[in-house]
Amino acid sequence: MRPTPAALSPPEMIDAGRGLTALITGASAGIGAALARTYAEKGWDLVLTARRAGPLEALAQTLRRDHGIEVSVIPADLAEPDASAGLVEAMAAQGLTIDALVNNAGFSRTTGFLATDPADHAAMVRVMLSAPIELSRLLIPGMVERGFGRVLNVASLAGLMPATGGDTLYGPIKGFLIKASAGLHLELQGMGVHVTALCPGYTLTEFHDVNGSRDQVSSAYPAWMWQTADHVARVGYAAVEANRARVVPGWRNTLLAAIPKLLPDAVALKIIGGHARRLKRI
Ligand SMILES: NC(=O)c1ccc[n+]([C@@H]2O[C@H](COP(=O)([O-])OP(=O)(O)OC[C@H]3O[C@@H](n4cnc5c(N)ncnc54)[C@H](OP(=O)(O)O)[C@@H]3O)[C@@H](O)[C@H]2O)c1
């Protein structure tokens, strides 16, 4: 028998004294930290995770002070095979119930497939694919049982675009996440659990510093192509509350995602391939 979905919205539940807790991965920087601020503004308690404990603790302190919410910090390296299970165990040991899972942690390598360390390839797959799947499988059953849950998967516009060379695995990994999110979104309809893929375009975070492409992308792409992490986070939060399968922040990015679908595949691939060459990735 299907459980009855919760009749109240998150603000109504929080006002009624039913605290809600969101787990946010990759919360030490960028979009993850912005999502933590967005959830905190809405009154959610939080569990923040990433590898760097320092920035997580600093963010947790600010959010506790500014919003009077409970914030737990559990550092974890999601590239480690047992990380998801360890994280879920650590939360259970603290008596935490997770009502929203935000799979946000991620990074890319733009050095080209053959020049990238195989360990980095494995870490990309683990952090951006395996961990979201494992955390979903571990945490969604409880959400279904309680008739309330939210899963926000931070994918990318790259997952909706033709393939690019140079960061060869990144787009396909995000494409997988978008399609898996859509499947789960359908599977959980009517159970009170919303699943959404958030597909941002270029966003001002540490992402392009970490992959070493800051100078290239800053000179290649004009200011209008860049969005702030706070804007992306607000769009993602609204979309998962509205139970949308997928959201692309901004009309320009929505248009960019639509154009290749109107072109023959070979033409779209050539145009996007040229883009990777302009960035001197291949
Ligand atoms: N910025 C963009 O233009 C853009 C566009 C579309 C999609 N995205 C996606 O948005 C998400 C967030 O990226 P961002 O732009 O906010 O980048 P960011 O500022 O570099 O933040 C990435 C976050 O992921 C965490 N992370 C990386 N590797 C990890 C690991 N092995 N284990 C645990 N956490 C790890 C980092 O924390 P630690 O280093 O402390 O571990 C950090 O908190 C990613 O999934 C990215 O693919 C970004």
C-alpha cells in the first residue's frame, strides 16, 4: 500500500514544530554552500558534508547564529567507496532523520581523457554518480515511509549538451544523473517524495579554480553567461518544491540547452567540439 503523502508544505511543517533536516554534499564551497544558506533561510536543519572541515564548520556557525537552526558537520571524502554508507551510519548514530538529500558535490578535469590520472576518473564517477545513487538508495526508503522527502541532484547544463572533448567524462556523468533523476521522479510520484535535477550553466564558484580553467573560461565567456551560486540555489530549491523533474536556471541557459536539439547531431557535435578547441582543451 502506498503511504499517504504529507499534507503540509515544508514551511507549514516547520511552523507546526515538525523539524526538517537536509543533507547537503559539497557544502564547503560554491553552489553547495549557497544551497545550505537557502535551506537555512527556509528554516531547515542541516547536515553539511565535504572533505574540508574548516569551511563547513565556519558555515555551520554562521547559519546557526543567523537562523537559529541545528547544523551538524560530518566531513567525508565521497570518492572513498564506503563514504555514503559511513555518512548514513554517522547520521543515524546522531539520531538524525534526513528529509531532503542534496547531491551536489562535484568537480571536473579538463586535461583530456588520456592525460588525466585514472584515479581522478574513478573519483569523478564515485563523487558525482555512485555517491548520489547510494545515498538515494539508503535515504529514500525512509522518506517514502514518512510520506515526505526531497532529492535535489545538482547536475549541469553540460549533461543536456552534445559531448565535448577535453572534459570528456563530465557531460556524460551529468547526463546520467539527469536521466536517473527523471526516472526516480516518475517512480516516486504520489508518495510525497520530489526528485529534481538542477542543471546550472556557468556559475561563479571555486569549480573552475579547482580544474585550473579559470583564465580560459573567464576570457572565453562574457559576464552575461555567468550566474551566482545563490541564484542557482534558489532556483533549485523552488524547482524541487514544485516537484519538477528538471530545471535549468535562466532563460539563456534554457535556450542553449534547446538549440542543439534542433540541429542534426553531427552539426551540434561539430559546433560544441569547436568550443572545446577554443578553450585549448584538445
Ligand atoms: N560552477 C559551475 O559552473 C557549475 C556548472 C554546472 C554544474 N556545476 C555542478 O555544481 C556542483 C557544485 O560545484 P561548484 O560549482 O559549487 O564547485 P566548487 O565551488 O568547487 O564546490 C565543489 C564542492 O564539492 C566538494 N567535493 C569535491 N570533491 C569531493 C569529494 N571527493 N568528496 C566530498 N566532497 C567533494 C567540495 O568540497 P571539498 O573540496 O571540501 O571536498 C566542494 O564543497 C558540482 O556537482 C558541479 O559539477 C557547477
